[in-house]
Amino acid sequence: MFLREIGEGLSSKEIATKLYLSNGTVRNYTSIIIEKLVAENRFDAWKKAVDKGWI
């Protein structure tokens, strides 16, 4: 779900508000996603997920 919001251009704070999570939790989850996908940044992680058909 985070990746979809990242693709919409939402900030970590906006994602946190939308999903009723803390900003720190969103930042931690985003870092984990970037690491797992071996991505350069948030946008790269989103792009890789789209390319794999996950979104």
C-alpha cells in the first residue's frame, strides 16, 4: 500500500496521516521497502514495483 501512495507523490507525513500511522513508522517502512527492492530512492522503489506488476 505504501508504494501506491508514493507513486501518487504523497510525502511521508501525508501517507502517515492517510494510513493512521506515525511519520516515523512510514519512514522506517519506506526504508525497508527501498532496501528490499534494491532501489535508489522512493520513486525507484515505486517504479520497480510497477514494472513487476505489484501495483
